[in-house]
Amino acid sequence: MKPVLLIAINFVREQRWPILVLLLWVLLLAFLGLATDAARQSEDLLFVFKQVAVYVLAFSVFFGSSAIFNDRRSRRILSVLSKSVSRQQYLSGLVLGITIACGIYCFALGITGSWTLGEAGFPIAQVWFLMLCLIAACALAGTVALMFSTFLNPFFAAGATAAVMGLPAMVSYVTGSLQWGYVIPVYALAATVLKASFGAPSGLPWFPIVWAVAETLAFWLLSARIFSYVDIAVSVE
Amino acid sequence: MRMDAALEFVDASKQYSGLFGRRRFHALEGFNLRVETGEILGFLGPNGAGKTTAIHLAMGFMRPTSGRGQLLGKPFGDAGTRDRVGFLPENVALYPRRAEQLVRFYGALNGMKAATLGRRTAQVLEMVNLQDDAKRNVSKFSRGMLQRVGLAQALVNDPELLILDEPTSALDPLARVAVRDLLLKARAAGKTIFLSSHLLSEVELVCDRVAVLHRGRLVRLGTTSELLQAGQRIQIVARGIAAANFTDAVARNGDISFSVPAGQQRMALERVWQLNGEVISVNPERHSLEEIFLQVTADTSKPAGAA
């Protein structure tokens, strides 16, 4: 477990600048909270909150698709995997690192959202539930991207991830069957966040979260299987 | 009973291929080598010979296309074994952090406890003469300093087996001597060292055995002294006689120097004395490792292991 934690912390440290850029969006929401009358402009605040919230999903795909590539291109991966670290542990560290990186953002957004939306009358418990949906979606999206990045260039890995996440959602939209949305529940979780409103607060559907966690584990195992066959010392350029 | 080798390649081959299996390239072919426990084995070969590929197979960074191997008694790729191995890659690439933090990070990855890690980190940074730069970020380091941090991270777990890919290529002469001493001390402490290098003088000074790889095949293997001896010839230096008395004798500063087959050594010495000459020295003729390297890499038809 220790190597996994060390790799995760190392990943977060390496990604500190993108994380800081993400946190600027949270600052924007905090600024709006300070500058506006929360009670009168509650709908605007919720709109900005939802917008800012889903950005982290794109970042999770970016983190996942580029993590292995960066380490292989710089050849830093050789020093890490020359230690008593299995490839599965290395990938676990990256999955955990991506989740922590997105978790930092969700935590900051949760605090800011509780304050700004709370003042406007939005249930604080629901703000944190939405953050939980986001973290689960990020972990899954990041792991899918990581899986593709074990054998694809980051650009194609990100594209493939978008396709895998988007296709069931599209089928669900076209057929009108909600079940398709749960095949890869990133869309279902993002939709929970985007559909949140003051007028009709949505319930707290736990199923997509649990399903996303289960799929994250499945994709992580699949990534580890694929990655065990990869010649990591071969140039990725 | 034969002891387990510290590192062993058994008929290992590695083939790289392009997209859809086109443009196949054999980096290593039927490679057999045993690195015995407690020895320093020099691993030589021109660029592209397959040295780094062999090292990467041993470290589990890639899988052999065919054949197998073992590292400290476990098959290549076994992560648990690597906490007894120290590895320095050819091009050291490290995360941008303070040298001390970095060495601690790599030590912790090997499962070292915090209490011993602090002490050991200070120790290895001193061994590579970086104690005064321990708090500096490695992104500001020169290539030679980076190589020394790389060496420190390889040594931090006090490994039984050190696999070093060009450990002194970026170092100045002083640092090279320090690394050489370090390797000799490690051997004295019973460690095994697998040393890939282009610096033949370095290999000649520290290695017990030398393996030469060319175009993915082992073309020469033997003890350093065996390889350096030019076979059966003896070099004789004498004084007080004319060079014309011996075939191919060279006169220099009043002495003459010539070589004879080992079987004719006694006869040659008696002839020197008959001519009232004085024998200054009698030594087995030696080649430099560079000469051997050039010879074996020029002649690729020699079978593996033919020392």
C-alpha cells in the first residue's frame, strides 16, 4: 500500500499546476458569492456552480490519458519500476492520484458551493452528494483514460475515452432508455449534477455511484492486465 | 552443487517490430550469460549491440520474445526481488525535487522504514559526494550531478545486486575515481555488479570478468586477465645487445624489446645471456581491452563464449 500512496502523492505533486488552474474556477464562484446577492441571483449561482463542477471531468480524462505517457517519455518510469513496485501498484498509484487531484477540486468546490448556494437556500447535504457523484465520475473517467493510455498516445486515449463514455449516453438519448446511461455511468453522474435545481431538488440516487466504483475497479484490473504486457522502456515518441 | 547466479539470461531473445509486425529488428538473439554472486562483470559492446535491451529485460521493463532469465533466483519481472537490486539507467531521469527528498522517495518505494531511510539517505549522498547539495532541487543539477543522484538512489536500499548502465559516462575524472572506489568497496562487501560501460579503461580496472556483446549476440566472455593476455606470447626487454639479434625487436632508450611464443621463452633468454645481454623484464604480452573490443566487434562470426 505504501508504494501506491507514494506514487499517488507524487502524481498530485507533479500535477500541482493544472490543479491550481482548476482551483481558479472555484475562486470565480467564491467571487460571485461575495459580489452578488445570493438570494436574488440563486439560479445564476447554481448555473455557474454546475458549469464549474463538470470541468473537472475533462481534467480527469486529461490526467488519465497523459500520466503514463509523461512518465515514459521522460523515462522517469524506469527509476520507479526499478524499485520493488509492481506495474499494478504503479497503476493503482496513478488511479488514486487522479482521484485525489479531482477530490481536491471537488472538496474546494463543495466548501464554496455550501457557502454560496447554502446562502441561497440550496440543501448543503445535496451539494456534497453532487461532489461525491463528481468524484466517482472522475475516478471512472480517469481510469478508462488510463487504460487506453497503456497502449495509445494521450490524444487518441482521450478520444477513445470520450467515445466509450459518450456512446452509451448517446444510445440512451436516442432510444430514450435510461439503462444505457448506466453502462458507463459517467454521463449519468454528470447529468445528476447538471440537473440539480432549487425548484425540484433531485433525489440522492446512490446506484450510479456504486456502479461507477465497481467499474473503476474493473477498468483498473483490465489496465493492469494490458500494462503487464507493455514494453515500458520502448520510446513512446 | 552449482550456486544460483545473481543474474542469468537463458537463450534470451528480443525482437522489436514496427506497426503490424513489419520491419523486425533483433536486438538480442539467443543470449546466454551468468553473472556470479560477488563478481563485477563488465558488459561491453558498441552502440546498438543490445546491452541496454538485456538490462531492461533483466529489470522486467520488457519481456523477452523467447528465452528466459532470473534475477536473484526469481524470474525477470518479479517486483518483490527488486528491493534487493539497485539500478542506474543510462539516461538518468528524475522528478524535480530536492536531492535528499528524491533519494528518500526511491528508498521508500523499496519499502524502507523511515528510521533507517533518513540515515541511509545521508550516507549515500555522502558516498556520491553530494552532501552539500542535498537540499538543492535536482532540476538545477548538471548532468554529472544528476548521474550521482541516480547512483545514490540505486544504492539507497543497500542492494545485493547493482545493475549499472553507463554509470560514469557524465562524470569528471575525480568523480570517476570515486565511483570506481565505490564499486570496489561494494564488491569487497560481497555485492554483485553488472556494469555496462563504454569506458574500457574503467572496465579493465574494476571488472573480474568481461562479456562483449555485438549485434545482439555474445561474442566474447572471460576473465579480464584472460582476455587481456594476448595468448601464448611473452614480452622480453633486454639491455646491452643489438636489436638485429632478434626478429621484430624494437630498440628504445638503450633497451630492446621483442616478443616470442611462450614455448621459446627459455631459448630466447639463453640467447640474450649468450650475447652478454642483461634481461630487464619478462612478461606475458597483454592487449588493451580496446584492442580486444575492436577485434571482436570487427569479427562477428566468432561463436558466443569463445574466450
